[in-house]
Amino acid sequence: MEYPGMKIFNTIDLVPAAWQTLSSSEESYIFNPAITFFCDGLLMAYRVVLSDGKRRMAICRLDQQFDIVNKSVVPLSNAIHDADDWQADPRFCIVADRLYIHFNNGYRKPNRIFFLE
């Protein structure tokens, strides 16, 4: 059931093109989105889980109706080095007009929290 003001995304639309051959839409899961307003636009970061079970992160732009901006979905995890192969739950932080994102490496013991600009 949809409610006024509710937005439902299609999972496959949030999987970056570079990862779509790794998993079918039925085997793709999107979790824990974070949305922020930065540089006159909306950004959304989120966890992507494909059939291999790895936790990855992607990011995209949203328009004012919270629709995905065409060709804005990118594989954020592919750009992050030395952050393990399990990346989950991205969150935004804006400090002095600079955008940061923090995330964790999940189940590992001890787990780690990453913070990057």
C-alpha cells in the first residue's frame, strides 16, 4: 500500500551498471539509505547486497521529487581503497561546507568505522 508522500524505489534502478552483471534483480537488496542536501541537490547513499553476499555501497543524485537522476547511480565502493570488502550503512556528515561519509565493515571483529571526504 502506498501513502501520499511515500517513495518506493525499484531495486534494480539503484544497482550501478558496473554491478548489474554480478546479480539478477531478484538477488539484489538495497538497505539503509542516507539522504542529504549538498551543493543545491539531494544525494542518497545506500548499501547494496548482491548474490555473492558482499556488502557494497552506491550513491546517486535525486531530484526534488526524490526520483533518481538519470545516469547518477555510481558504485561508491569501487572508489574506496583499503576499506575491506564488506562496506555497510553509509551516513553523511557535513562540516564547514565539506561533505563526508562514514560507514562500517560490519560483522568483523573488531569491526571498524571509516570516515572519508
